[in-house]
Amino acid sequence: MRKAVFACLLSCSLLAAAGSAAEVRGKVVGALDNPVAAAVVLHRASGAKTETDAEGRFALDVPALGRFILEVVHPDYYDREFEIGARELAKPVVLVLVPLITQNEEVVVTAMRYPEPSIQVPAASTVVSGETLSEEMVTNINEGLQNVPGVGALGSAGFSLVPSVRGLARRRVLYLVDGARLESDRRTGPNASFVSPDDIERIEVLRSASSVFYGSDAIGGVIHILTRAPSFERGLRGRLQAGYGTVNGEKRVGLGLEGATGRWAFSLSFHRDDAGLYRAPGGTKILQSQFTQGSLLAKAALRTDKREIDIGFLAARGTDIGKPSPTASTKPTWYPRENQNLIQVHWKEKNVGKDGEILFHAFANPNFLETLTDTYDGFLTKESYAKTDSAEFGAQASYSKKISPSFRLEGGLDYFGRGGAHAYNKYTSFDEFGAVTDIQEEYPYLSASRGDFGAFLSADFAGIRRLDILGGVRYDLLRMKAQPSGEVPPVLTNDSQPTGFVAVSYKLAKELTAFVNVSRAYRLASINERFYTGISGRGFIIGQPGLQPESSFNLDGGLRLPGKRYFFGLYAFRYLIDDMIERFRLDPTTYTYGNIERGLLRGFEFEAEAFVLSGWKVFGNFAVIRGRSLATGDPLNDVAPFRVFTGTRYWRGRFSAELNATFSAAKSDPGPAEIAVASSELVNLKAGYVWRGLDFFVMLANVFNATYIARADPDAMFEPGRNLRVGFAYAF
């Protein structure tokens, strides 16, 4: 299937209508408003076509048939059909065209808190489009990121896997949803599984330390999820989606509506996924791999010459989310309910002073998570129930200004808080007749809170030929309070952390750019890591109140070679982390935490994509990562083995097909809470067809029904067997 995200400013006006014909005038441009010359504009029904001039302009005579379809074709951009009618012709219409290569000057990202071309970011970054997520029919964010270089996954199996970036996870990679920070009471950290992939416009993965821009938890980078924004095209439009997967009986359905009137636009969408137990190769059902997830996303937006306001609300409800494990038949664990309620406001004032902008952002997210474990010994002997709840909230105010065409300055204040955090455990024992024999209740912590207040300043200077220098400083004040087991007075800790960042990009040749960045980052131990002792999704966990904050010295560098029809990138990194918080197994079902003196992560990544012939693309990437404790020499947890991802894609007209494969080496050096795993190979095949707003998708995952374990987790289960996924999306 063709990726359907383009930029095309179609300033169409109906200048003359004589009898049954009309002249349409317009302009075709790229995502940064750059004109696209030699693009073919075609009205297939009548055979009328023309080419754009050097300024991207065109004029075309079409039959006066009311609404009609124009096709725009250019060898460096994805083709797309545009539906045009009298309402569109009455005013300028903006459509978006994106180039074939995903790493390109025309792909805009927000990695440094303000929009800029991805190729100018002095760090390794990747953009995963919403169209890619739709084609692959992924069930959650983790699944959609597994083809990004350097990205792995943590967990035993199923819906609750969490991405790792360059061997870092467990709150060392910061999750953002439209700029709002996410927290989670899962031991592996947030995974944003409650965000429906069908609601996502794109995911930006920044694989570099970013504490200067975001504060704690960004040692390993940032995963920024941007949900679909309302369109300002007049009228009411909708989108219907549905899909089915054979390996677990997954059923998914979604409905979205959006509209605009004048300066205001809105969107509303609902999505629901429901899946049973998946089957491993050989037909074995993996117990506790089921899940049910539903979400509602509502947005309203205002646009004027001087102001942009966005208001959003995301309500998500997860039920009976299973936790697969080898003991699921005798000691099943699952999450009965997970509730998220994220509301946020973005307010941007433009042209404040000369070329200045003020940005204000605020959010709140009351949420809770339940965990339930049953124990069987011929009959139900014990039920262990845990619930953690809290409210996350935050605000940011910043001012940015272009002092000159080559110098940009930005500074501001931000705050992230977590309040009203409580943890409750209940243990119920039964006799052989099902009667309750004992009930025990405990409160691992009460009235816990966290507050992170930060001030930051950054500057971007590009006034020297071929050279771009970016730097920033930040200072954070951090406070955490809790009553472990109801203790009085509460435990109170205060920390402060300075961070800094300096990056230099140099254009070695017309298309070849080199960059290097040096940074200091940190991570504050979470409330749960310090104060929660009790049951978890994988057994029993013991908190450690004395955990110290992690701090890191990070060095990144890379080479990029972007072209109109190719891209090559080579990156290297070295992260030195002091007081690294590691997880240790005390016995097969009991875990705890501790600070190790120093951990070292290093490695390199390579990625490439090229259109070797018209309609034929090849792509691939690989990553080599090594991690060691410098105190003991032992391997670190969560470091993925050497992995290669490669594939080829072909499309002709409205049809496209792709074959891709992932090859993972054996994990022979497990960390202190891991096991060794064998090498594995995974092959997938997918195809798509597009026709006038109706998109068909089909994907055959694990084509050869390979049996393998993908992670070095002691509880890791076999991955799903051969899975046929089918789906469609209809825009109306």
C-alpha cells in the first residue's frame, strides 16, 4: 500500500466554467511549502493531465461534474488521490505530501521541543508514521516500534511488553503523548498501550539523552506519540476501521469523526480491541495472553494568525489484560482493570515581539492499575489483589525567539507532579470447598507524591558556513514523599540535578552531514521502586527506600547521507551511568532493586533505505549494543542481542506488497535478572490496496511458523505462531 501522507497546498479556484468544463488552478508543494516541479496532475476519468511548473503551479480543464478526483504523481513523493468539490474550490485547500524517504528535510519532528526538520536534529531519531502502524495492524505501541534500529522489548509476552532503546528501559526512556509525560506502576515502566495505534499521526523516537529538554527519565531518549490532529477542511468527515487476527481471534473496530467551521476544528474517535489467548507454533495456547482495550479521544483546535489552541481528552479502559508466564496454569496473573484519563491544553501565541512565540502546555491524568494473582493447588487456595492509583499532572511555559535567521533562543519553566498515590494489597485464602479462611490487608504506601520543577535554556546557532551548534542547560529541584506502610511521619527526600547538552553538526558535503553531542542526564527512582513491597505482575517485589538517583554522561555521534531516493545513517554511542538502578532476583519469584556503582552501554547502529527502481524499495537496519557493570564486569539487564531487520517493498498503481525479515543473534550474556536465549528468525509478508478512500490491508506474520523466544526474560513465553491479519479503513 502507498503511504498516504503528502503535503500539497492546493490553492484551487474555479476561474471559468464554459458548458460542461471547468478550469482548476492550483499549486503542489512539499511539507515545508517548497514547490514540487514536474508533478503530474491527472483527472483519470476524462484523461486530462498536466505537469506543475518550476513554482509547483498547474492549470487543468476537467468536466464540471460536481465532486471529482485528481491524482498527483511525482517520482520523489508518494502518489495520492484528492477528492475535489465546489466547497474545496471556493477557498484554498491544504493537503500534505511527504517524500518517499522517511529521513528527509521535509519530515518535521519535535525532538528539541520545537518543530524542525528531522535531518537537522543532531541525534539519532526515527519517525514511524500512522500509515505504517495501520498497514501492519499493530495492537499497541511496542509492536509498532520493533523495526526501529536499537529498539527492543521487555516482558514475558502478550499485550504489556515495553520498548527498550539502546538497552535502556524501566523509566530511562521518557514517554510523551502530545507532550504530556506518562508514568506507570508497572515494574517495567510505561508502555502507552492504552493509546490506540489508529489514533496516532506519528511516533518520534529520539535515541539520545534528552534530560535538558525534558528532565528526569530521558537518559535513553524519548518516545513521543503524537495523536491525529483535527483537519480544518470544512464539513463533516469520518473514518471507519476494522480488523481481525487469526492467531488470537483479535477483533478490532474504530470510528472517527472530524469537522471544521471557520477557525475551529474538532475530532472524535472511538476504538476497541479484544483478543483471546494466542497460539504458539504447534497450536499450544499461551495462557493469560488475552486483552481487551477501549479508548475515546476527543480534540478541539483553534487557529488564527496569532494564536493556536488545542484541547484534548483521552479516556482509555483496559480489562482482563493477561500476564503470560510459565506458571500461568497454577498461578495466573492479570490486570483486571487499567484506567487512564488524560486531559491537556496547548496554547501558542505567535509573533510575540518579533519572530517570538510563547507556548503554554498543561495536562492531568488521574489513573489506576489493578493486579490479580490466583494460586491453585488442585483448587483455588489464595487470591492476591493489588491496586495502585494516583494523578499525574504537569505544566510548561516557554518562550522562543529567532534573534536572527541563524540564531534561535528558547527558555522556560516546567513542572511534573504525581499526587495522591496509594498502594493497596489484599490476600484472601480459601479452603478446598471455596470458603474464605483468612483475609489480610496492607498498604505498602499512602499519600505518596512527587514533584519535579525545572528551568531550562537552549540556543541554536547556524551562522557559520556548514556548521550548526546547539546547546542547553537545565536545573531541576525534585521532591518525593510517602508513608511506607502508613508510617508517621512520612519519608521525605529532596534532590537537585543540573544537566547540560552540547551538539555540533557539520555538513561534510552537499548531502553528507556529521554530528556529535555530549550530554549529562539523570533519572529519579520512582515511588514504586522506593516504597512498594508486595505482589506484582511477575511475583513479589521488595522496594528499596534508599535508592539514589541515576546520573549519566552520554556521548553520541553519527553520519547521515540523505537523498531524494535514498538514505544512509550510521550512529555510535557511549553511555556511562552512575548509581544505575538494577533489578535482581532473590529467588525465582522474588525481586528487588539496588544501585550498582557504574554501568556502561555502548554500540552502533546502521539504517538504510533506497528506491533502486521506480516502484521498488529496499530497506534495512542493524544494531550492536553491549552493556556491563564497571563495578563487577557482569552484563547489564535489558540489552538486546545483535539484530538485523531487512526487507523490500513493491507497488504498482493502487497495489503494494512488502516482504521483511528480522534476524536476532543468541543472547549468551544475560544480565542478573535474565536467562540466555537462542537465535531466531522472523519473516513477515504484507500487502495493501487503496481505492477512493477505501484501504484494504492483509499481513501474514511469522510466515514460516517459527518457534522462538524473543526476550531474555526468565518468564518469557514462545512468540505467536503464523498469524493472518486482515483489515480495512474507509474514509467518508
